[in-house]
Amino acid sequence: MRTARQEDCGRLMELIHELALYEKAPEEVTVTLEEFVDAGFGLKPVWKAFVAECDGQIAGFALFYTRYSTWKGRRLYLEDFIVTDAQRGKGIGKILFDRVVQEAREGNYSGMVWQVLDWNTPAINFYNKYNAGVEAGWLNASLSAAQLDKIEN
């Protein structure tokens, strides 16, 4: 397990597409490799990730960034957390998740947050082992770049 490097981004994008397929939304991945690399390793990086390798290939990763809550303060936001299907059940997810927890502690964050789909029972069961709170009642809202462009000021 190690911190992600720029040269890992191609493989991370492969895993992002695998995750999107698992989450039944493959068409939702619209970020380009170039933008992904710039967002992580450009002049103003916004994300950091840890990767886990098996047999010389990245088998999973956890990508995160700082989120600010006016109620709670600085929180570590776990954006993507995936272990490739072929490597699940080997403890890789626990190693990655524990490393992100350590990062949150070391960074003196007020906590750590993420989303999980309500039908993703294996993930929910994994988080339950950590006694994580899974909230109900909040709906996700978003505006795409195209929608933003259509808003009149």
C-alpha cells in the first residue's frame, strides 16, 4: 500500500470505470484522463489517493479530499473506494480503508464522510464493521457543466 503517483492514473481510471459499471452507471464517467491527472498532480491538486498492489498491479484504491462542513469543520471525504472484483475478499479493502482512517486522524479532521448506494449490501456490511453511521433522508443534488451554462444570472 502506498500513495498514488501520477503514472498510476491510467490504471486508476480503469478501476473508476469498473466501479461505475458495478454501480450501474458507466455512462456517468465523463472525466478525461488528462483532467484527472491535472486534478491530482497539476498546479492545484484537489485529490489524493492510496493504492494497493497485488502481483505488481494496482488492485484497489481509495481517493479522497478535504471537505468543509459549516456544522462540523474540516472533514475527509472519501470519494472513491474500490478493490477490483478479482481481488475482493483478500483484506485489501480493509488495508486501504484503515489507511484513510489514519490519514483523517493524522490530519486532525473532525471526521470522515462518504456515500454508499442503498442497494450495495457488501459495502454497507463492510462499513458496519467499523460502526459507521449510514444516514437516511438525504438526497443527492447536482448540476452538470451544461446545466450551469444554461442558468441565467
